Amino acid sequence: MKYSTVVVALLIAFVLGLALACNNSEESNDSIESKEVFWYLGNTTVYANITAPTGNGPHPAVLFIAGSGPTDRDWNSPLLQGTNGSGKLLAKKLVSEGYVTLRYDKRFTGEHASDNLPYLIGNISMQSHLNEVISAVDYLVGQPDIDASNIFVLTNSEGAIHALNYQLQSQDNRFAGMILTGIPGRSIMELAESQIAALLDGYENKDELMALYNESVADFMAGRPVAPDPALPADIEWFLRGLDNEVNLPFSRELWSYDTTEKLKHIPEPMLVMIGKKDLQVDWEIDGARLQEAVLPEQDVTFMYPDNANHVLKYEEKPRDELNPAVDGATYNLVDRVLDTDSVNAILEWLLLH
């Protein structure tokens, strides 16, 4: 059976931080003001877009934290076709409802990545991602038209992990609430194993190949060099070799074993957890069930599984069992793809409530 190179590439996005140029120009209209901003973080610079409704504040604010790997501030990625990113579209929706939004490029993504990368090689970690979130919140708090007591966060995929880390460690300027979309309820190691197993369906020697895959993962987790067996399919071998790339360490090893369910139960602020039923990267039944089981009765957590939303909250008209990851998983950001209305409305209603 031919496995999907696109799905393997999407798995790689969890651990690889590749940088490609992107266009961060913004349109403005009479009711929205948008501009590119930046701030310094050590020897590096964080670039972002801030959008705000016109008129006197203070306004509530929403910080966007993008998904894994080379995903930029707009939620575009060189691994996907098109530049119609959901982050930019969602920001426009929120600004039209009176929210200031800030969405930033991770320092190894976007058109300025090449300036930052020399300072990041070997230094990308959970802490370095946390530092980016801290700096973004500090930027928002410093704006005169922001209500610092009403800063929310809207994340996608891996972005939820960095938001959870911030909330668990922050004493000041905590998020008033958290919107976690496409959040995995399994460790990345377990999620990857399940997807690799699915990719190997149809191979007569699947069990043997899975054993070889798991041997390489065990080496990676033990801090040993990863040397995949050449009997593995080429894309899976490439994926494994990317795990211990020096650019991504120590982050990739920290990420691989991260347990969102353990962290989620320690968040006292309100949360909206949203996984689309047509998400090809996480499973709303498997991951959603684990997340629901993890929360405590006293927590204020809303779970929603939009019928027609994909991983980045775009509307998907095809039935789930007809989706082909090799095709549909790569077209999230084409110009004709639109946000899922149910997802957007649920986010707006939840924010208004909180």
C-alpha cells in the first residue's frame, strides 16, 4: 500500500522548524486598524501583526499561537498549499466583534527567520517557546487600548502546549480564558505511532516495520543517535532522522513525551476545547475522550466537536470516510477554503460569555 507523504510531512511539522518567506501584508478598512509590529527577545526579534477595532478602548484581546513546525502567524505553512491561513481569517472575525488580536511568527518561521536562526540552532526548547508567549503577552499588556484583565488565547495544535505552559507558570497577566483547537489528547509519540501504523496498513511485514520504527523512537527518547533501518519506507526513515536534528533539540525530545491531559487538569481559568470531526491530525473521539476524562468536575471546560471542521477550522464538505490525507490534508489554505461557521460562532459565543 502506498503511504501518504503528506501525512508524514504533517507529522514532521511537530518536530521540524523550517523557515520559508511569507507575505505578512494586511488589509485595513474603516473599522479595523492593522499593522506589523516587532519586539526584541534576547538576540532575536519577534514579528507580529496586531489588529484592533477603531474607537476608544480598553478592548479585550486575543493572542493567537500557531501550530507546529513552520506554521506562521497566519497559520500558513510551506507544507500546505496556499496562503489563505485560518489565523488571519479568524483574527478578522474577532476584530469585527471588538477584540484586539495579536498573532506572531515563531522566531524560526516567516520572512525574518533567517535573521533569527543562527541564535536558535540548538536552543529551541519548551522554554524558548514559552519565552515567545511571555513576550507577546507583555507586548499586549503594554498597549494603552488593551484591557489587561481580559486577554484570551486562541491556539491551534501544538500551540495549545505552549499556552498551557504559560498558564501553568504565570503568576501575573494570566489568560482570562483559553481556546484550544486541534489539541492532541495523546502524546506526540503516541499520536505519531498511531499514524505511522495507519500508513503501514497493507504492508505484509507491517509488524516488522513497526518494530523497526519503535526501535528508532526508543533510541531517540534515550538520547542515542537515531539510525533508522533502511528497510523502512523512505519517508518514514526521513521522518525519524529529523527527530534528533540539532536545530530542533532539545525541543523535539521535550515535545515527543508531552502530556496535555496531565497539564489540562491544573488550569483554573475557563477553557474551550475544540476538535473538528473532520480533523485529519487528531481524532475527536480518541483525543477528545482523553481530554474530557482528564478534566476535573470543578473546572470550567467546554468541549465542542464541530461536524464539518478540519484541523484548522476550515469547512470540509466531504464525509470523513471519504477524506484522503494525501489530497485533502494539503489543501487547507487554498484561496477558496472558508472557515467553518459553526466553529467561528462557537468561539464568538464563548468569548462573549466569558
